[in-house]
Amino acid sequence: MVDTTPTLFTRIINREIPAEILYEDDQCIVINDIAPQAPVHMLVIPRQPIPRLADASQADRSVLGHLMWVAGEVARQAGVDEAFRLVVNNGAGAGQTVFHLHLHVLADPSDKTIFSESTM
Ligand code: 5GP
């Protein structure tokens, strides 16, 4: 049976739950993460509640590309376009906790070398 319960992010998109909204358009919304893991920690979220990246279909390719473009735009607006990281957690085993696809945009404007010692 398909679960039609609105996701946490759908409820944020519908303004049922408050969030710091940084950007929105007809396909997605960008909010500040409530528990930031870096000085800049934004979430790029499609309006369409695709549960996981692995659930995206061929028909979703356009919105997936749009999310990437928006990530670069909001990074530039936040002044971190020289050094930021994009993370997508796919599945509980990878740390996904909200099953509505989202891109994490992570950066530390005060330390442009923070990500140079990558563990990925
Ligand atoms: P995941 O672990 O699924 O990749 O990422 C979910 C993210 O959503 C986490 O970084 C978490 O801090 C964030 N988050 C969870 N609940 C809320 C909320 O109510 N508001 C906002 N702005 N972020 C949230």
C-alpha cells in the first residue's frame, strides 16, 4: 500500500511547519537545516516527494538536474561557491532520516580549506 502521509518536507513546503526558507521556485525549495553540520547547511528539496534518489525515475531527470543547478545558485548567493559540498544520503543505511529526497549543501565560509582533507 502506498503511504500518502505528507512528508516532513512537504509539510514545510505547505507552510504547516516553520522553516527558514532561502529560495523557492515551481520545482523546489531551499531551507536552512535545523541542526546544521557546518556554518552553512542548506537543504535543496523538490516539491515532488521522491522518497530516495534511488526511487527517481527517468521522468524525474529534469527535476534532478534542476536541484543541482539550484544548489549552485544558493551556494553563490550564500557566498560559498568557491568551496561547498553536496551530499545526498540514500537509504537509512547511509544516514537518510527524512524520506523525501534532498541535497545537503555544506560549507564553511571562514575556512575554504575545510573540505581539503576529504574522507570521501
Ligand atoms: P537526512 O539525514 O535525511 O539526509 O537529512 C535530513 C536533514 O533534515 C537533517 O540534516 C536534519 O537536521 C534536517 N531536519 C530534520 N527535521 C527538520 C526540520 O523540521 N526542519 C529543518 N529545517 N530541517 C530538519
